[in-house]
Amino acid sequence: MNIHIISFTKKGFSLSKRLKDLLEEEVSLSFGGKIDSEEKSSQKNELSSIHVPLSEWVKAHFRTGNVLVFVGAAGIAVRAIAPFIRDKSTDPAVIVIDEKGSFVIPILSGHIGGANSLAKKIAGLLRAQAVLTTASDVNNLPAIDEFAARNNLSINDMEKAKDFAAKVLNESWHSAESRQPAESDEGALPQFTISLYIKNDILSLIPKCVILGIGCKKGKSPEELEGFVRESLDEHKIDYRSLAKIASIDLKKDEKALVSLAESLKIPFVTFSAQELNQIQQKVTPSAFVSEITGTDNVCERSVFAAGASEIIVHKSACNGMTLAIGIKKINIEIPEEFQKFFIKNSEEN
């Protein structure tokens, strides 16, 4: 986690330095306040060396930094970040701290970006008061987007997540007042599931658990390989956000089509030697021709297991010199007690 802190007064900068010393994360300091001519002329002045216009600082870090911390007035932070705010699933965490270090206020991406949890941590370090305003935190309830972020789960539909959160709060309030669920029909309760498959009718949290094992002839075009993979994923209704990595034999570590595919899907590309692949004990579909060329009887299925998959859900398929197998690795996710009655256990059938 990269934390970028900007302050606007000498007192605020002193607090920034103190916070940097207390935090274990990577922290950078900047100063956005006014510096008089004497300070500017001093080569040893610490504020001069890290002075930067506020707009430039926000522009530089809003998309690349995990956390932006403003030591100063909340209004300054709000006006500075306003032009850059796009989506709660991608916006960074933004926190405001008054220059006395009395209050720590998360103002953006409290759950997905982790601003709320970091604000509480910072408040503890500074012996300050964390000021949380999100409804789930105020009511001591877990938040579905924070739960997803903590477990590296993607959310299939942010509007469904927002609706789910509102219904959970309403159900909680009703239950507290009447000592019974808001609806007698259990099906009327808000629901969510965890699935690697495409779900359009329910809030679904998508685990990054799918491994693509791929083999291909030398010189295959990136467009052809990506088209083959996407067609296969669509056929089996596998959500792209569930992809964790691509795996193949080390003979293909520099294969342009495979490298390009990994970059396009934004997932790691790992390779294994024929010797490593031959050590796989799980049953695979053998090919004498592949064994003669590569030294192992199956590249795609063995690669899936070598990369950590516990089972194959789509066995070897071939198309014009390309082969693909799709596997999944086990992920342990603990459902918070407050969410268990809303969780629909999925059979993972597509």
C-alpha cells in the first residue's frame, strides 16, 4: 500500500512526519502550503524540497496511489479531488486529518479502497478520533463492498451491491425493533452469492480463482489466441473477473500471443519446465505428438495443475493449433455471521 500525505502548514507537516514514522506502509510526504522567499532560498529547507502545487499532487497520485491523506481542512480535500472522482470501485482511499491530529475522517472509498479501516488505524496511532459516516459502520454492520475488497472479490454489479446494502440495513433496523425478520417470506430477504460464473439476476461476488492452461503453436497471432480464449469463457459462462493467471510450458515464456493475452486480461503469466509438468500426478489427456515436441504429453492441463488448480472444470479443447484447459483453485472465504442468512450457496453450475 502506497500512502501519499500532503499538508499545508508547518504544524500540519510536523504531524505528517510523525505519521510517516508510525506507519509501516510506504509513505511519501508533500507540502502544498505557501513558502516565503527566505524559505525558498534555503537549500536545506525541508518544505521547499517537497513543495508542490495541490492540483499537480492530486493529478499525480489519484490514479496511482492507494491512499491520499490531506492534513488540513476537509473542504480543501473535497475541492481538490472533485474533478478526478470517477467510480467507487476504482477511486483511491482519501482521508482528512486536522492539523492538531484530533480527528481522522475518511471521505472517499471507505470500504473498497480501505479508507475506513486505515482511518481507524491512523486514529489509534495518533490517539485521535476516527469519524466514520458510512451507514454500515455507524450501525456496527459489515459492509458487502468492504467484505469483497478484503477477500479480493470483484462485484458483478455495483448498483446491486448498493441495493443489497440498503436492504440489509432496513432488515437490521426492522429486526431490532420487532425481533423478527423484515419479511416472513425468506425469499424476500436481500441475497448474494459467490460464484466464478456470470450471474445477472443476483448480487454476485467473484473470486479470482480461475487458471487458464494454454498451449499454442509458435507464431500464433495475439488476436486469434485471445478470440479463442474469450469464446471458450463465454461458452462456459465464466466471468472474466474470476481469472487469476495464465499458465504454460517454459518453451512459451516469450510467445507473443501468450504475453499479449496476459497483458490484455491483466493477469500474471507463469510457465513451468517439462520436468515440472511431468511431475503432476493428476490424470490428463495425453498426446504423443505434444510429448515429442515439448517433452510432456499435455501442456494445458498439466500447466493448470502446476499453477495451483485443485480441479479442472473445462478439459482440453483444441482449435487451429491452440489448446486450452480451465481449472480452479480453492479459496477459503469466511462469511460474516451477519451476512450468513443472506448468502445463497451456489453449486457453481453455469
